[in-house]
Amino acid sequence: MSRVGRMPIEISPDVKVEVRDNSVSIEGPKGRLVQTIHPSMTVKVEGAALLVQRPSENKLHKSLHGLTRTLLFNMVEGVTKGHHKNLEIHGVGYRADLQKEVLVLQLGLSHSIVLRPPEGIQISVDKGNKISISGIDKQLVGQVAAKIRSFRPPEPYKGKGIRYEGEVVRRKAGKTGA
């Protein structure tokens, strides 16, 4: 059995789980998420726990077992605590600003980059160089963070750009004099 897949998911009393055919709906204090699962996976609610079971020891079923359990765990965690990612901006003149829930980035280009966050995502800016992204959907939070980072990824010579909090950028030596 999958070590991840066989672990039960603890459900707090304020979370409601509804299983229908191929979809699982989880509602909590922060919101509601719906996930479609593979038809061969079985999801059961037993007491205060959510269990994922697979029909056979087939390689596909083994891989789907752990995946399904992890997706459901992230949903339960999202509707109770939420997910967040932090980004840091490094570079002279590089900064972020929030104008009416729209993120405006100045990253050394001839124009400002304007990003309107998708529904369910909150963005906050601290001191102009720290961006915090939060929401209940872990995939969407990571996707928005990756999109913001892609506007100016950190470069290895001076370390300028947008990076995740705690990310280490390996620095390269520049040209040497002849």
C-alpha cells in the first residue's frame, strides 16, 4: 500500500465533506473547494476522518492513491487554515505596489507590469519588496506565485529579480580581466 495514500485525513468539526460519484466537495470556514477524482479511486468518510482506497495493486492505481489523498488533504487544509507563498524582490529600483487589489510591478522594464489576481487569491505588499499571496486553493496560490516570479526570475550574476522567500540563488563570477 502507498504510505501516503493509506493515511487518514483528519476532519475538524467545522468542515463538511460531501462525496458524489467522481467529485469531492469540502466546505470550511474559509470557503468551499470541489475536486474531481479518478473514477477508480474510492473516497469514504468514516467518523472524523477521510479515507482514500484503491481497487488493485496496479501501477496506475498505486500512483493515483497517493495523489488523490494529497489533493484532498490540501483541500481540507486550505478551507481551514489557507495556503500562502511569499516572494521577495531584489534589485535597485525594483518594487511592487498594490492599487485597488491590482498588483503593479516595476522591474526595470520600460513599462509597469499590471497583474489582476484571480478570484479567491489575496495579494499584499509589504515595504515595496515583499509580496504575500494567499488563498484556499494551493495549486492556484502556487500558480500565481510562479507567474509573478516569471516576470523577472533571479539572475545568477547580481542576484536581481523576484525569488521565493528563503530561495538561495547560486551566484556566478563575472568576467575576469585579461
